[in-house]
Amino acid sequence: MRWIHAGDSERRETSAAIDAFWAAFAEDRERIAAVFGGERALDLPAWMSRHLHRVHPGILWEYGPAVRGPGHRLVVTPEGAHELRPLVDEVVRRAPTLDGWEFHGHRLAESADQVGAHVRARTGVDLGDAKVSLSVEPHGLLGITVHVPSIGWGQREQVFGAAMVAVETLLGEQVLDRWVGPIDVVTLAKKRGWGFGERAPEPDLLPLRELPARVAACVGDQLAARPAEPLRDGPEVEWVMFRLEPVEAEDYSAQRDLLVAKTMAPEVWKATHSPFPFWGERFSAWGERFVYLKMEDAEREDRVDHKGRIEDALMERLGDTGCVIGGGTGIRYSYIDLALREGGLEAVREVLAGFDMPRRAWVLFFDTELRGEWIGLRRDTPSPPGE
């Protein structure tokens, strides 16, 4: 769902639903709080469905004790529907100030002492004396393996779900979404001989309660290792080419029809095309937003020249507000990848207004939380092909 770059008419109905939700919440807050005291003041799931799901049915919610003082908290979250993040942020931004209440847009990290009970309550699984190990994966992500004493026959999926809940409970949803990549569950290995009396190398196992501190240290290291300057083109920059074999389809979301691509930021490119969520701040300390131009141009006789002229104009105009970092040609679309700083998006729109753009042409966003956003480059531009 588009929110940030939607037109006023698109936002009007949803804005009214957000305001109506908070008005109803303020009116019924005492009855809602009474539910947590054991009273049957109202059917809370039905109430939330009736009011919050008018904003969007994909928004999830949960209640808990306040963390800033006495009272209660309400968390609204898109969970796996990351494209709803801008909308959820807007819902939280519009929350009223109410005594005894606080509102959050991500599930919060809980104390280590609460993890076991929380996991049992949500999954029915007792992780017992589980341990964790941490690895640094490609694209600035962290891999987490949960080592459990045993996994019963046919219980792997259930135990994996419990491990996911444990990791999210310890780290909080925001850290999980932005920094954690693959999560796995294995049984604690028994020590045994390996080779000529040697032992198999064992991972550095940690108690579950030590995971947040270790993750925080790794995140700090990753942030400190980001480039010392914004991305810029120049004679010293090395460009990398990729050749791909897309599956032919009626239409293509994202960049799924790419045949050939080039980039001056190969790690960024690989991260944006990986199955894991992409967050630009893992790669830039300069507020760069990674976006791309997508235009349907396969029928143009001057396809290559037209794209080249746009790239040249963008590189000349952007200056300190960003740069062209790559691009590619697909079966149906052509692409130009950009890293934009403050003022960069406005400069891009200004440049593109001077070109003969096809009806189906958009500025789109690589960040997973912004993949529901798009900017059409003509008044009659339709929505881009979706997932």
C-alpha cells in the first residue's frame, strides 16, 4: 500500500479511519484496560478488528504492560507485511496522549527473564536450556542459530516457531527486521571424535540472555564499517556487470526481468536482490536512500540511447544530492539505480520531467519498508506491477 507518495484523495479515507480508530480508543480506553484486570468489559479482538482493521486489515496488534511508567502499551505492527510500515508509522504518529497508555510501532524487546514464559505462552514449546550462536552473513546481516537439547519427531516446525519467537522477544521487532538474516534451529551437538582424534569445530554458544548484548556489539561493528564518504562516481570507481536468466512472464515486479545489470556498489546490488529484507542504513552513514527508475521501453528503437541520455542528465544534475550507481536492461523494462541524499528525489523528478517518458514508468524504492511506495512519472501512470 502506498502512503508517503500517495495523493491527497488516496490518503483521505485512510486518514479518516486512523482518526476514527483513535477517537474510539480514547472513548473506550477504560473498558480496554479493564480487560487486563480480568473483567469482561468487551470482546477486545472483535473491538480491534472493528476499529483498527478499517485502517488496513493487514495491521496486527498486541497489548502489554507499559515500559516508560505505570500503565499499558499497545503495539501496532505490519509484522511480515513490511510494505505497510509507513502506514503503521503514521498510525502511531497520530496516537493521542492518554494517561496510563503508550503506543509503539514495533514489538519491543523483553527482558531475558520473560522470554521462556513468553515463548511457552505463544507456542506451547519449552526451549529449556537452549543456546545461541551468531554469525556475520553477507549484506551486513546477522545469522542466528538456536541450539536446543532435542527436537522430537515431527516437531521441527513447532520448535523453529518457538525459536523465532524467542529471538524476536529478546531483540525486538525492529532489530530483527533490519539486522537479522537466516535463523536456524539445531540440536546441541554431542562431543565426539573427528578425524585422527580431533574434535569437530564447535560454534561459540551463548545463553539466550546474552544474545541482545552480542547482537548490539555486532551491529555497532557493522555501522562503524560503513563507507567514510557517500557514494560517488569517478575514474577510480570499479563497475561490476551481472548477467541473469529471468523467467519469462506476462509482467514483472521489482527488477525480475533483468537480463544484464551494472553497478558500482555490488554489495548493495546483491543485497537488494537477495531474499532478505533490505535496509539502506546498513550500507550508508550518509542518509542515502537507494531507489531506481523503472520504465517500460522494450518497443523503443532508441531504447539504449534514451536510457543513456537519462543517465547522463541525472549524473549532471544530482551533484551533491546523489549519484547513479547502476542500472540494467530487462525483457520488458529498463532500470537506473540511484543513491539519493537530501534533495535528490526532487532533482530526479525535475530531470525526468524533461524527457519523453512512457506511461508505465516509476521511481521505486529498494528498502523493504518502502516497497509499497512509488512515484508515477506521468499523470496517467498506473500502479506498478506488484509482487
